[in-house]
Amino acid sequence: MTNNYMNPNANAMTPNAVNPIMPAEAVEPRPFILPEMMDDSFSSEDIGEDFDGIRLSFRKVKIPSGGMIQFEFPGDDPENPDYVKYIEGVILYNHAASAYWSGGSEYDENTPPLCSSLDGKQGVGTPGGVCAACPFNQYGTATDSKGNPAKGKACKNMRQLYILRSGEYMPIQLSLPPTSLSNFNEFMNNVFVNRRRPTWASVVQIGLKKVDNGANTYSVATFRKMQDFVGEQIPPMKQYASNFREQLRQSLEQRPVIADSVVETEPIFDAAPAYRTVVQDGTNSISSPYGVIDGDRDELPM
């Protein structure tokens, strides 16, 4: 398969109603390279033993605080992360998520939530139960960092995006806070829903915008469609995304179930049979040639 996966002349970014969230800029289309298209120097057999049993996770990226307009990426050196202005890639999957902290403790990254939900529908913890009926999931129940009443919800509604960047083996996990959900919903409707296209059928660019509401300065995510996959580009992307979605959905659904044994299912990627879902130590993860990938196992990010 050729590395020229993305037709550089197909559906280039133009300033029109399909892309209302970000201002138009001149964008040079680039080929999009799936993992099976990469020219590897090392096979799964070469690295499998070295990484056997190592627990890994999707690289997690958050919307920064304080109005910053660069994303912080975990890099080779934990003390010196990488910073990028944009995230470009394919949204393989996205789902709602919610988390509740008491008394503004969500501002402390070391404090786990009292209650969390992986689908925004059913909470686990205290108070737990159906999210729609939860009193903490109502507007006007929030508090700010000083504990003062606020207009929002005490339960933090979020959106988890799994984004595959060109030439990388695993997607990153981007957590959208409540302040970025309006932009994401508008983008989804304009670019995908109204055109009847799945999110994996286009390359998108996610940026950041500084907002000052008079009381606080914060950052919100902005979205732009870069290009569409067309013609013969669609089948391999569809297969890749479908396999990933199915395995991740199974992982999210089975995580609350405690299992004493290791359970293996079909490969997550047809082109990479070493990927599989495993239930281990009471949690459900995705196993890869590089170890076990927790996915959303850690505390829900802010």
C-alpha cells in the first residue's frame, strides 16, 4: 500500500459554512499514514518479550488552564513535555463521560472523583445511579475553586476523543471539558451529521482559543475539517476505525465487571493481530505489542 493515503487535492480546507469554528488559514494537505502503512524496522516478535506485561495507557491530553493556546504532550522526558499548537488526526471514537468531586476538589489533580461515569448515563460511586436524575447533574449546583456557588453543574460533563495522528501506532485521548462541548457539538453537526459522514472519514485539526469572561480566563477547543477521505482511501480507514471502536466499546462496557481470569478476544486491528482486549486484575484493557493499554482506566481527566 502506498504512503500517499490522503489525496492532497481532495477537499482542501476552505472558509465556508462547513468549518465555522475556526478562521480560515492556508493549509497544505499532507498524506495520512495508518500504522500498517509504516515501514517498521522491528517486528512484534522483536519487541514482544521486552514489553510483555508492561501496563501502558493512551497518551492523555487535556485542554490547558489559564487561557494557554498550546497543548501539552507527554514526551520522552516527563520533566520536559512537548508543546504543540494543533492536534491533527482522525477521531476514531468519542463518548460522553462525567465525574463528580465534592467542594471544588476537582481542581486538585491528585483527588479522584467521588462518582464517575464512562458513558454519561450511569454513575459509579457516590451518589451513583442514573446520571439524568442525579441532583449534582443539574445547572446551578456547581462551585468555583473558592467554593462559591456557580451556574454550572457539580458533576462535570466531558467528552473523550480518541484521535489517531498520522504515522502513529496508538491514538491519543483528548478530554474536552464542559466549556469546549458547545464548539464540539456545533462542529459535529456541521461537518459530520449534516453531511452524513462518520468522524473517521475526515482529518480534523483541533486548536485552542483564549476566552476571558470577566471573571475567569480559560481555554476552549476549536475545530476545523482539514480533508475528507474519498474513494479507495475509505475502505482501509473504515476497517481500521471499526475494529478500534468495537474493541474500545467492549473495554468500556466490561470494565465494571470484576474478573479473576484473563480473557482474550479478537484482535483490535486486523493488520496487527497482537492487539487484543484483556480483562486483568478486575479491569478491562487493550493489549498491544507494547504492553497493556489502560484506555480510560485511570481517574477521569479534567
